Amino acid sequence: MTPTPTVGLIGSEGSYGRWLRRFFEERMGLPVLGADPGRAGTVEPDELLDRAQVLVFCAPIRHTPAIIGDYVKRAAGRERGQLWLDVTSIKQAPVAAMLASQAEVVGLHPMTAAPKAPTLKGRVMVVCEARLEHWRGWLEGFLGALRAQCVRATPAQHDRIMALVQAMVHAGHLAQGGVLAEYAPHLGGLEALLPFRSASFELDTAMLSRILAMNPAIYEDIQFCNPHVIPMLDALARQIEGLRDLVARGDDAARTQFRRRFLADTHAALGERAIAEGNYSFERVGYLLADLAGERSVSVHLPEDQAGSLRRLLHAFEHHGVSIASIHSSRTPAGEVHFRLGFEAGVTAAALAPALVQIESDGIGRVLERSAELT
């Protein structure tokens, strides 16, 4: 095993490829060679096989097994002693393709799109070890640097679970999107519906919007490339059809069956503990949405993302007698840390102004925007 290997990144121009390249170079100090099938100016496969010790396949799901197969043929034994990884949402097909090589093999699936943050802290990474010996120490170091919550699984177990965790969730929201596309125009569009929102509707439309805003090929391949999706969709269709039939009947017997089948039986199957924890998570998200919908807020960028920066920001408001009702942080695509501070109804623009002046004059931060009530 090479202590500081060169990483060959296949799919280096995709969003995750670009994120991984920055991670390997900036967080781990490793040289990276980028290859992207069909793009001029990137490293050719044979050069990558000769110069890299760790190969990471980060290509579109549907093309990954074939791309790996091409590398296996080209390598013809040169890959012995290397570590091959793939980063896709499906694991059985790419891992099987990598196992046709003589390299050590691990399948990875980060359960998030390429983040704005420099690590995967707070996110889940599924790890499927298929053939690992000499590279184990390096892999553990890599996963540790990612700071992800690692979950171990076999490729088959992973794909069966992803049919529910990803494909079922996406299918439900895509179906909701189709219904909204049919009904919403007659009611003024989605913008006209949102003022009537519940937390559930806001979360569902946010998830649908996320899907529609991202790369459509990813969501297409999650449905079409996992062999466990069709049985899941059959089961989902049966449940929806069963619900429709009960509501169409509308009598007391149908209501009794509804309570038993869709509420009591599901409650028993999922378990009291999981339901309680899920309900608590929903309540926390509901409070977050309520905070973010507050009418009085200010956004501030802290240029010094280090210990003590937030304390100085909060002290400025305390010094001028301004009470903060809520505070939330986020990162921009460029990695800047922004804080959104919410205030109670009694806080006026005049009361807030001295604190904002101090924040900028003392170099604590840069005031980005204020809600209309505070301008």
C-alpha cells in the first residue's frame, strides 16, 4: 500500500467528481488524476492505470459497470495491488464489475448529493467491502477524514434497502408532482397553494423541488437501474389502490378497515420506538420551518469561520440590547458560512441598526440581507 497514493478519478467533471477532487487534494493532500469519458483534455484510461494506485469510479449509474469493465480489460493484471472504489447509488452491478479485476474492491454510496461543506459530517456513507486487505488502513483513514456516519452492508442488502430509502421516496414525490401539475394550474399554481401549507405539504413540495432542481439522470437511474424497484413499485401501487377503494366505498366498514390496515397494522409493523423518534424529528423540522418563515430576520456572513466568530456576532446584539429568537447556519455553494438570525415582533429596524453597524465596522461579519420589516 502506498502511504500517499495518487488517486485516479473517473468521472472527475461531474458534481461529485469535482467535490471528491477537492477533498482528496485539499483535505488529504493527495495528487489526483482526472478522467472523464467523452471529454477532451482529461487523462486517458491507460495512463490512469499506470500512474494511479487508487481508482475511484464516479460516473453515471447506468454507465458505471461498462466503464469498469473497460478498465478491467485494459488493465490486464496491471491493477494488482491497487484499490478500486465506486461512488454510485447502486452497488451490486458496479461491485461485481470491479471484482472481475485483481484489485482490492470497495463500493461506496454517500447518501447525499455533493455537499457545499468540505466533509460529509452528519451525512451517511454506505460502505460495501468486497475484497479488502492491504488497503484497509488507508480506507479507514479516508472514511475518517470524510467524517461521515458509515453504515456497512453487502451490495445485495444495499440495493434492496435503496429500493425503499431512495426509489420509493422519490417515486412518491414524483407521483405527487404529477398530481400537482394536473391540479395546481387551476388553483393559481404552487405559489398560490403554499400560503395554505402545513409542515407536511411544505416538506413534500421542498423534496419534489429538490428532485426537479437536480440532475434528472440520477433520479432516472435510481428507478431504472435497481432490479428491486419494480416489486417495490408494485407494492406501492397496491397500497394506493387499496386506499382509493376504501375511500370510494366510504362506509363505516371501509373506515374500520382503513384504521386497521393503514394506521394500526403499520404502527405495529414499524414499532413504537421508531415512530416516536420519527415524530420527534418531524416536530423539530416543523420548528425549523416556522423559524425560517419568521417575518423579522437578518442574514450575516462571517468571513472568519473559526472558534469565537459566532460569540463575537452574538455579543454585538447583546451589547445593544437586541434579543435573538432563532439562529440557523448554512453554507453557500462557494463554502461561505451564513447565519440567519430571527427576531421577535417587538424588534424594530431602528433598534437593530446599531448592532448591524458594529458588526460591519468591527469586521465581525458582512450583513447580507434583511427582511422587509427590518429595512
